[in-house]
Amino acid sequence: MKTTMMTMVVLIASLLMADFANAQSSRDLQYFRAPDQTGLNVFESPKTTDVEFDGVKVRIGGANTLQFQAIEQDNAAGGIFELGPNFNLATSNLDLDVQLERGLRMHLRTYLSSRHHRQPYVKGGYMQVDRLDFIQDGLLDELMDKVTIKVGHMEINYGDAHFRRTDNGQAIHNPFVGNYIMDAFTTEVGGEIYYQSNGLLAMIGLTNGKLNQSTVEPAPGAIATRVSLVGKLGYDSQVNEDLRVRLTGSVYHAGQSARTYLYAGDRAGSRYYNILTESSSEFRIPRFDPGFSNEMTAIMINPFVKFQGLEFFGVLEFASGKAAAEPDTRNFTQYGAELLYRLGEKENFYLGGRYNLVTGDTSAGEDVDISRINVGGGWFLTKNVLAKVEYVSQKYDGFATGSVFNDAEFNGLMLEAVISF
């Protein structure tokens, strides 16, 4: 195994050096969101491209992120670490993007270092079809001017917040250090079909509802996981040179599942380390999973407005569901608002804040509130390098006596350095 891993590392390093030997323009792919500053505020892959296909092209990229954390925490029950200022575990990604044919592209992301796995492992990947030339040159070109097809074991396109979230080492598109409290993210086997025309966006997709894949049938009497549905409808318009407006609504529905993963699918872990736990193996807190393990419906509405350097992004999310043993459906609501101001001719500096609130009923019958405030800013030293600083404060209310979250809070300073290429 070690020999095989070393061989892979040598091969990747050789490919990487060969790729960097080419001109920068050779790294441009069709219908592709750049993993650097130029990919900011790009959501779905664009349906226009200036890149001509001139043969198979392999783009090797990656991302590396490191935080300095100076956070204090407290609660009523105890059982948590005493924290001091220091560096967190660095996280890294390796990306392979391959232009296989005109309008036919593959993406694969590997986590080289993450909180859940110290060894490399594949996060997921997909095939994206924007043209049908692999069947016949120019086939249905007028239709494919507006249609995109994605299939794979991939990050599903529920909501717009996942386009701005930190994905392990890839943190350059997130203006803050942490993701949202109810962090909607999962990788499932499925397919999505997109229609984009004159600002209109429509998407419908199906997944098998599983994070961990298996063909083994459940035991008699056990709950079987059925197909899940994901959809999105929205409008995105560059009204004029100064103003852009986008509004989308998304839905994810799992009618029957042995376990739902929409709020528990991230294996990379929280960017705030060792929070409200005394176990070094707990990597998800302070993100919150409402615990809908049998059936669930989630709806997210996302407004986005950018006027010159002023930028607003919002989250309004409604999630309902239950575990198998629960007789009634429970509900959770999430609110989020980000306000940023980007400065400079190339908008290399920004300042801003985020407010995030989650409210709902837990399986234990608690009526809880979790709120967070982030205030900070960032500096793009180059389009591939970002330095962030933020103050974060999060509070818990309504959790039962004896719970680690009873009267819990944490706050402090975070510094983060990101390299993405």
C-alpha cells in the first residue's frame, strides 16, 4: 500500500510539473468555474465559453488552508476542552479537471488532509456535458446552448450557500472562516439537468440518497433508502454595469431513508476546532444537524445583490422531517445574511459581517436557538492567495440541563490563509 501511494505521489508530482510548464492559458477549460478569485460570485457553471477545444487537456489544481485560532468557550455542564491560541490542522485538496471533448469535462476532488481522515481520500467527482460532439459534431447545438447535464458521485446543487462555503482546503470563495450553522452539503450518486437562458435557471435532479454506497439490501424490517429529489429555480441578471441581481429557490426531498445526510455529509469538519467537546475525534461541532434520519424536506431561498462594491447574500431555509422512531414531524428554520464591501480597482480587499440564526425543535423536545455573528475582512494578495481575519461569537439557548450545549457559547479571533489554484 505504501509503495502504491508513493508511486501515485510521484506520478502526480510529475504531471503537476509538466502542467505548470505550460502557459497559463493552457489551464483554461470550457464551462468551468475558476478555483481562484476570478471564480467569486460564480454559481452554476456558465453556459458560455471563450475556450476552444483543441484536444484532451488535464488541469491539475488544488487548495491549501491554515488557521490560527484564538477562541474561548464556556458552558454550564462542563466536559469541554480548555482552549488556547494556536494553529489548527492544515487542510489540502487535489483537483483533477479534464477537458475530454468539446463541452465534455470531468472533475475529481481528493482531500489530501482533512479533520476526518489524515490519509488522502476522494471527496467525489462528476462528468459534465455541455455539448454532444462526442456523439456527433454539432448534435443539438441549439438545445445544448441552454442545457447542461451532470452525473456522478458528487456534491448536489441544493441552495446557493454551498457555492460560497469552505470545502476542506478550498476556502477562497468563502468571505468568512466558517460555514453556516446548518451546513447543507452532501455527496450522493445522481444526476442533474440544467436549463439556463436569458438569466432563467431551472434544474432537476435525482440521487440515490446515500453518502456511503452499497448494493447490500437492508435486513428484514429495516428502513430502505429510496431515491431523493433535488431541484432549483431562479433568475440571475447583470442589470447594468453596476448592478447584479440573483434570486433562487431550491428543494431537497428524501421520502424514505435509513439516514439522511444533507446536514451531516461533510467529512472535512468544522473550521472552528475543538469546540464544545472533550473528544479530539469530534470534528463537526459547531455545525448543527437537526437529526432527520428517516424522511426530510428542505427548502432554501437565496437572494444575492451586488451593486458596485457592495454585496449582499441571504439564506432563508426551512427543513422538516423526523427520525424513524418519532411519531411527528419536527421543523427547523435557518436565517443568514452577509453584507460585504469590496474595495480597490480589482476588489482585492473586503470588509463585512454575517449573521446566522437556527431555530427549531430537537428530538429531545427542546425548543432551541443557535446564533452566530462573524465580523471580518480579507486581502487577496494575488488572485490565488487570500488572507482573512474575523471575530466570531456563537451562543446556544434552550438546550436541556446536562447537555454540553446548555448555556454554551464561544467567541474569539480567527486568522486564515488560503492558497487556491
